[in-house]
Amino acid sequence: MHHTGKLPLPRMTTLPNGIRVVTQNVPAMQSAAVGIRINSSTRDEPSALAGASHFIEHLLFKGTSRRTADQIMEAFDAIGAKANAYTSQEEVFFYAISLASEVPATFTLLADMFTDPTLPPVEVEKERGVVLQEIAMNHDNPGRYLYHQFHSGFWQGHPLGSPVLGTPESIRAIPRDALLAYQRACYCTHDTIVSAAGNVDHNQLVELSQQLLCSLPARKNPERTLSEQWSPAAGTRQHHQRPMEQIQLYLGYPLPPAGSRHRHSLAVLNQILGSGMSSRLFREIRERRSLAYSVYSNMASYTDSGSLLIFAGTKPEHAAEAVDICQNEVRRFCEESVPAEVLASAKQQIQSKRLMALDDCELQVRRISNTASIMGEPEAVENSLREIAQVSSDDILLMAQELFGTVEPRVESIGPGTSVS
């Protein structure tokens, strides 16, 4: 492992009320990213509140008892900060990027939004229309539509299969009072993680968190449970007919949960399979056969489940061939060891990406928050690189045989015709 300088080490402090404060200090940076994560989201919603977590994410920017929606945005602009948020199946994350000197002011604004949203009735109705337009936009975009349909189909019968945005029917039906009550019920201390990366002072953020988040209820949301009857929709196929030039498709294989013992071997396998221009899928499907412009693989990881995803877009007459090639490349890991030079190259690519990512405080603030949530403490980059360096060809072969040896993927597609075959 070759790199210049000492790698940053993340720190974590758990406040007496249960809030975790996680930082990764890089003194030479001019910027910093600071965020607040709540470990309550789509998979935790009752059916009557489908899409509420994402709806609330929008509404936290729309006013507090101290600031109107316009004043919130003006305050971020006045210090040169860029604020954003996202909702996934398992968390909602509010964050902003600013000069390191403006971290206290930036965090003060985020904390105000997080602890004291008023959800003004006029803003709720305006944003209801915005969310409905977002749902419509995703429906009209074949790639987004397909991804959401795949996710719902693969995790059918599991809370992870619930759509993050909700449905038009659920969004129209949720009253403001229910949104406000749900936010106040879910935003509690033991499920809150404050994180910052860049040129940041850990002790300063701890003090600010104690001062500014003390009004959150000091408790934890109910534990998530997994139905014993659920199993991933592997070996199934679903096609969505739509007039298009291409068929776009996903293949999905079930994976163990995030933080599993296989996570480092899976990272290497994914790099070899479909990450980058030297990956097997890119070379075989695009370079050698010219079947697709875009083809890649990635992983989705959750607390109790996961998936290996492969995407490709190709002509309808080549769709079945593309699916077969993708399946064959996954089976190949079960049947033969990865050559030493291929393994070494994949490790070097992962190392380079993770080291270069240290210069991006936004990526880092998400990473340390995520690893703190999944593994109980933030993962140091140096530790993850050491684990990657120790992955062997035998590790990948045995893991592939265990995870993929007898599994057929879920195939979800969109385009002309009635199927990909």
C-alpha cells in the first residue's frame, strides 16, 4: 500500500443522551462537510405513511420557529455553504459543505432545521406538489423507473422493497399533522449521528452537538425486525413494456448484510466484475462484442440484506445474450481462481479510489457516518485498505461458491417487446 503522508483517523464520541459524534480531521483542507443522520427511514414507515421520511426531508428546509424557508437558504448562502439532503431505505442525511471556518455556523443551521421544523401548512402543500412531480419524473425516466421497480421486486415482501418516494396515493393522503408527529417520534438521540470531515475540530463539534441537539427526545426507535418468511426474489424475471430504442436491464443477486465478513472480498469481486474499463463486463460486453455503451456492477448494502447489481443497456435483439454473458461472468468466479495479476490490479484500483476520495469531504462525511451506523464505529481508511490487501484468490473463489454457486439472479428489464428472451 503506497500513499503519501499519514492517513486520517476518525474519532467518535457518544454523548450521554446517546447521540454519536463522528469526525475525520484533515488539517490541510480549506473545506469541511458536516451532516446529521437519522437512522429511521422508508423501511420503518407504516403503510399509511409511505414516503413520509422523504417528504419530511424536503420539509425540514421549509422553516423553523426562528427562520423561514427563504431565511434558511439565505443563511447558507451568506456563509458560502451548500446544503443538501437525501433519503435512502434506511436513513435520512442532512448535510452541508462550507469553509472549515464556517463549520459552527453551518452546523447551527442544520441543527435548527433538524430539531425545530415547523412544517408550515402552505409549504407542506407546495412541497406535496413537488414530491408528486418527483414521482412523475422518475416514472418518465426509464432508468430511474427500472431501478425503483427492481428494488421493489427484489425485496418484495420485505420493508426494503417500499418505494422511498412513496406513491402518488400515499403522498396525497398524508396530512400535515401526521408528518409532524412522525418526525417528532422518529428523530431521537440514539438514532442520530452527527458527522464532519475535512478541517474540523472534534471537540468543538461535540460541544456544539451537546448545545444544539439537546431538545431531541433521549430514546431509541424500535429495533428493526426481519420476517422469517421473506426470501429475495432470486431466479425471477419481470419485463416492463415501453417504446424505446434499447432494453435496459438489471440483474440482482442476494448478498449478506452490510458489515459482513465477506465485505472486503465482495469489494474486490465487484471491482473485477464491473467497476471500470478493465472490468470483465466492460471488456466482454462493450469492448469485445459492442453490445452496450453502459454496463457496470455495484453493491447495495443494508443492515440485514444486500444485493449485487449488474446494469446494461442494449438492443432488444441482444438482450438475452447480454443477460447470459452477465450470468456467465458471475459463475466464472465460482469456477476459477482470479489470476494474481488481475487480483493485484483490482486491489490497486480500490486503494487509489479510496485514497483519492480522502480529498472529497462530502464523500468522507457520508462514509464515516455510514460505517459508524453499520459497524458501531467509523472505519479508518487505513484499516479498510489493510483488509483489502489481505484478500486472496482463494477467498474470492470460496465466497463466490457460497454466495452465487446455486443462485439465479432476479432479472428486471424495460423496453420494447414482452421479455428479454
